Amino acid sequence: MSDSDHTHETAPVTRFKAPTRLDYTVTAAAVTADFLRHILEQRLVGRRCPVCAKVYLPPRGVCPTCAVRCHEQVEAGHAGTIDTFSVVRIPFEGQVLEPPYVCARILIDGTDAPLLHIVGEIAPEEVTLGMRVEAVWDDRPLPTLARVRYFRPEGGTP
Amino acid sequence: MRRVHVQGVGRLPPAVRNVPSYATGPAWDEPQWSVAGPDGPELLTPAALDEAEMVQAVTAAALADAGLSRDDVGFICSGSNDYHQGRPFSFVMALDGVGCWPPKRESHVEMDGAFALYEAWVRLQHGDVDVALVYAYGRSSLGPTDEVLSLQLDPYFLAPLGPPPIALAGLQAQALVDAGLATEADFAAVVARAWRAAADDLYTSVSAELVEDRMLLHPAVASPLRAHDQASFADGAAAVVLVAEGAGPAIEGIAHCIDPMDFGTRDLTTSRSARLAHAAAGGGIPEVAELHLRFSPEALILRDALGLEEALVDPTGGTLPSDVPMVSGLTRVIAATEHVRGGAGRALAHCTAGPCLQQNLVTLLVAP
């Protein structure tokens, strides 16, 4: 268990390795499963809170403000407005995109809580707050948010 | 000391999703939970609800049972464990279930909800808050519960060996047998009795025909224990509303004691911490007791430590047929509350944590 560099018999054990691994099977609950089915059909469908009427996208099973279940499904648009953004300039482990790229909060038309996604087809320095963007769908049938490859300036690259 | 009452309770009954191999009874149906839908109650499978929805269902039910609303609540405390849920900060996501506006004083314990109830009881003693909402949720079906429990052992000597819980419980069981305090037939009798009682319990969806004289023919998993000596893990959630100077069963006393972590330093045939916690909570003989059992020998040890007759213990079947990690202790409080509501003068609720009954929390409830 001790490190192999402890060559002297009486050297104190200063560390040992005890690797652990736990495997889980996490399933999507019905509300998320609905959302993922819709996104396969290239639709963005959120849920409305019956009390405060806010529309959440991705949908939430419970309105985090009002603590009531959200049943009503609401078809949202495919475009929205950049609420805030950040330019990712450094590489990190597991990164999918090549830096620099823009990570943005986008308020999708017809919803009340912004969605976190990527902005593409535009130089990072040209992205602005309030910019209108639209979804560019990925051709692959991915049951995840990556079904939208990224958002680009509405009407194409300026 | 302020007198604190259990004024409201709510729960999603334990859903056993992995049928134990020894269950030879009627076919097990996929368990269903009844939750409030847009047009009245709807039945959903446990997998259909996320953690926030589970929390919403039980806290809304407990508040309705108490005749209160979220506006009345001054303190919220929850119990859950990220290692059982398989994701970091899972309790933050589950907070959606109790709502964020207006903000409340809030706390969380990485323990069973019974310990959250203890914190809430202490918080109510401060005097500035009158109503506390306590909840717990657990979805053991997502991950390797036995391995999660192994990892809570001390990190230097035991955790690297990775003994499964039943191996440690086997040491305790063997100690009882060696001391002449119990036999394997006694363990089987505890299990058979628990499953018989669970079959009649409103909140237990499980059943298995365990024939006592055939149970000893099953192979030992960790001698002298067999598979049926270990509780079946389940998913579930529960909530309790505590009100200072409120209505309903009152908490006479609540106390928590811990035995040493090192098994070598304690007598495994008894539970000193359970005895001390019981005495600190008020002691005496209750009319009924709901114990949190993970292994059948623990019933014999606790009955002895708490001075309980067998007939008083776990009329609901207890947790051997369905144990929801992080929730079972709070559910014992709810079961005890229901006994007092049903006419019992004094009921005991027990919760354990750690290996071999290391930690014990005892709550005594009395008629108001």
C-alpha cells in the first residue's frame, strides 16, 4: 500500500493510495424525459408554473419559487436574446470545444428563465448583451441539449 | 424547555425496486406513488419523479396535515446524502421542492432525516422560531448502497478493505451467538415477524412469504447471517412539521449517542449508546416502539438495550422489509406519531447510523 519510493525499512508511511469507485445508474424523471423526447424532434418545450406563470426551459418538475408542480407544457421559440455571456479562453480537462468560445445565458422566446448554451458562427469579441440568436440544430439524433449544436446570430452571421 | 409537537406528517412509502432473491411470495408489482396532479391525485412510478418532486409531494402533504402553509414556516431542515444520490450538491437541487421565496432559514444534515428533526427541535428551543419543516429523501436504487456504506468506515484501516455492511453485521451476530445471547433461529424469527407485519401495513408495498423453518436452509452470506437478515433497500421521502406549543403528539425527549468507531473497543453484543440515548430522552417503557433496523440481530440488541418486550416493537413491520437510507429514521418518527394519534400514550422512535448500531437517536413521543 505504501509508495514504492519508500526504500528504507523504517521510513514512515506518509501516504497510501485507496482508490474508490462508485457506479450509478441515474435515470431522467418524467419531466426531463419529456424535454429530451421533444428535443429529439427539434422542439424546445418548457413547463409553466401554475402560480407565478413563469415558463422554465429546460422544464422543472417543481417551480423553485412557488414549490408547486409544473404540469403545463409550453412550446418555446427557437430564438432568443443573450442575457449575459462569458468568453472561455483557457483549456480544461474534458473540454469539448476549442477555446476561445462563447458560453451564454440565452432567454429563449416564450420563456422566463435563461438557458445556458454556446454561441457560434461569430467572433467572441463581436458578441454583445441583448444580441438576438437562433438555434442551429445538430443533424445527429442526440437526446441531450447538444441536439442544439449552438446558437448563432439571428438570420445568420452578420 | 419548549414543548414541541409533531403537528403534521407526509410521506412517499418505501418503494423496493430490486426484488430480493428470497422473496417467494406473490409477484411484485412496480410500486407506485400517489402525488397531487393537475386534476387530483395521480399514480406515478418512483422513477417518474425527480428529487424536487419527491420533496414537494411530502412537504406539501405534511404542511396540509398540520393545517399550515409555507408562510408559517420559520426553519427548514433536511437530511440526505450525495453518495446515495450519485451527484454532488443533490440537496441543493432538491430545495426546489420547498420553494425559495420568501427565503427561509435553512439547514441540511448529511444524515437521516431523524437527525434533521433533532436539529429542528434544537432550533425551536431558541425561541424565535415556532414552526419547523423537516424532510428527507433517498433514492438508493440509483447506486451501490452497500459500497456507499462501506466508504463511511474509517479511512485508514477499514474503508480500504471495503467490507460490505453484512460482513460487519455478521461479526455482531456471531458475537451474540458466541455469547449465548441469540441463535440463528432467533434472527430468522425477527425477519419472519417483520415481513408478516409489513404485509398488513398501509404504507408498505412489499410482501414475501418467509417460512421460518425453511429460512435456515438458505446459505449464509456472512455467517451466521443470510440474505434475508439484511434490510431491503428502497426509495422514498418523508416530511414532518414541528410546532412549538402546537397540537398533536409532543416530543417528550430526544437524544443522540455514539459508540466508538473502532469495533475492537466496544462490546458488540450490546448497545451502550442506544441505552444512554434512551435514558437521556426520558427513559421508561413506551407503549410501542418503532426501531430502525438494518440487520435482524439489531432487533435483539435494541430490545435488550431499550428494555422492550418483543410485542411492543415495530407493529408496522419496521425497516427490515424496506429500508430507505436517509429516510427510515424520520419515517420511524412518523410511525410513532401515528401510534400516538391512534391512542398510544407514549411511543418511541429510533434511528441508527454507522456500522453495527454505532450511532443511535431516540425520540420519545407522548399524547398531548
